[in-house]
Amino acid sequence: MISSLIDVNKLFFGLYNDIQRAEDEAQKNGVFADLSLAEVHTIEAIGMYSPVSMSETAKKLDITMGTLTVSVKHLVSKGYVIRERSEKDRRHVLISLTNKGRIMYRIHQKFHLEMIKAAIVGLSEYEAEVARNVLIRINGFINERYRNKVQGDIL
């Protein structure tokens, strides 16, 4: 059992690092090399269709409003994001993607989908469901630990 845990740990964190490296390389060498990976994730959090509030986006990314404001300022100047005041409440700032931002969003989503397809191609329905359940468990563990950390517990 211990050797299996060690093997799975190596595979899991090796995979995590490889995904980050691949995403970073694709970003640096792609059509949208003017974006940082953090900016790509901001575009992803904004989403494709309707304008979203700055506060909602900051919460989704788990960053401060100040950090998001700086990122959005750069994305606006690069032509990926539109920032405008809400018509209902002028105190609220809404952000949405430009056409260029939506193209970037689709390319990033395609990268993720191709990666996942490569991971599950050839698996039986049962194996794919087992893989899904493992990821759900890992995600649940991380989210539970994160909530505890936010409440002051030491991990």
C-alpha cells in the first residue's frame, strides 16, 4: 500500500507540474504570447457570454479586488476585455470579453478539452467513471483543507 501511495503521489504531482509547464509553453509560443498565464485564467473566469462584476470575478479567482483591477487594466489595454459601469448601479463595474478575448477563451478551452480527451480515450465507461470519482475526491479534499486553512487551521 505504501509503495502505491508513493507512486500515485509522484504521478499526481508530476502530472500537475507537466500540465502547468505545457500550459505555460503553449501560452508563450502561441498566438496570444502577449498574455501571462494569470491573464489567461482571468479571461477564463470572466467567461464567454454576459458581463460579470469585478467582485464576482475576484471571488472566483480567489484574488483581491486590487489584483484583479491591475490584471483587468492590462487586459483592457491589450484589447481582450471591456470594462464598463453597470447601468443599474453606477458603483458596480462590469467586465466582459471582446471578440479577441472570446477567441482566446475558446483556444484555451480547446487546449483543456484536448488534454482531457487524451487522458480518457480508450477507457471503458467504468474506468472513466472511476477516474472522475478520484478527481472529485481529490477536489473535495483540497476544498475542505482550504476552507480549514482560511478558518485558521494549520495544514
